[in-house]
Amino acid sequence: MNVVPTSENGSPPVYREIAEELRGRIRSGRYADGDRLPGENALMERHGVARATARQALSVLINEGLAVAVRGSGIYVRAFRPLRRHGARRLSKDLWGAGRAIWQTDGDTRGYEVAGLVVDELVPHDHVLRALELDEGSTVVRRSRRYLVDGRPVQSAVSHLPPHLWAGREEAPAARRVRAEDSGPGGIYARLAELGNAPAHFTEEIRVRMPTPEEAEELHLAPGTPVLEVARTALTADHRPVEFNEITMDGSAYVLQYDFDA
């Protein structure tokens, strides 16, 4: 149970009351995405409080991801409608097998944009080799990219694929597309299916942590915003790993939904 700090008379501290007022105006639409919020001086005058109290109130909204500070300019609303990530539905063969991108289930009607796509071949870190059951020194094809919604970066993803999956068939259209920027309709999973290595099972591990400085910059995260770290392994019907994907998601941009029977 969350315990809200109170003052000596049992009411919430003044800075929280100010934050609640601003939060209500953001949620009602009075302050829209990108609007500049009242600054410390304005809040001091309006509420008759000290600068430290006004600063605390604004910090609450920043830490909640509702506002972002722009140095030398002010505090601005960051009202972004969260994406709903359907755990099982997005990985269904009915989706990528029909030529649709699995990410479309997250992008809802707003759509998405892929940015900064880099495809290379390298020897990965040991944990990637273990996930893919590869020997030390083995190489993988790595596909790194970011996803943007409404121009805002919401996640980065790095897929690792073992080249032995298409050994001897390097010139096959599906093998070429695995290494190309455009992986084609249905994405990588559809190409793996064409190569006889269709994913049949997926396992995901999710944890919450604070971002590294590089992740905070890449995803344009406001101070105090956590990330969701997803490690997903795709396996064939006989449980051979065919992809290991490391996903870093803006924790303020997502709602995770899982549907399952009792």
C-alpha cells in the first residue's frame, strides 16, 4: 500500500496539493502535450509558497513522467497516451505469418516509425551465445533499431540471429532479407519460417531498472523514468533457439497486458 506523506495536521504537504492541481489540469486537457507549465515564480505567487515548495511540486510531475524540464526554457507537459503491449497476441503466428509486423499490436492507430536501423555481423557477448546455445567465438547477425510513436522514441531493440540457420542458402531471398535493412512482410519471424526455422515458442523475461546514461539519451527519458528490460528468445517446435532479442522500453510509455485462461 502506498502511503502519502502528510503534514502535522494530517493533510498532504502543500507541494503535493500543488502537484495534484497541475496533474488534474494535465489530465483534463487544460494543459496539453507540449504546453509550458507555470514556473516556480508563478506557483510561488499563486499559492503563496516558498521557492523550494514550488520546485518540489514540479519535481513530482517530472518524476511521474508527466512533465519534462528543458534547460533554460521551463517545464513542459509530456502527456503521452501509453501503448498497450499485448504479451501473447503480438507474437502469434497469425500476425507475422500473414505478413504483418508484430509491433503493429503496440502502435495502435498512431502507427510507428523505425529509426537508426543498423545490421551487422559480430561475435556477441557471452550471455547472447548462451541464449542461442552457440559455441564461444560464434558470430551472429545483429539487427539494432529504435521505434518511435508520434515522433517520440518508445523502445530500442537488438535482435541476434545465428547465421547457421541459413548456412548453404546465403543467396536465398529470405537469407538476404535477414541481413538487409528491409526484412520484408512479417519481419524476421516470417523469414525464419521460409528458411525452415519457424518460431513456435517464445519466452520473455521482464525486469524494471533505471536506465544507463546512454539509454536515457537514446529514448529521451525524463529524469527518474525507469525502463522495462525485455529478454525474448524465439524457439522452434523442437525448442532450438533461433533469435535472441534484447528490448529496452520507456517505462512511462507502456501498459503491459497478458491474457490467459485460469
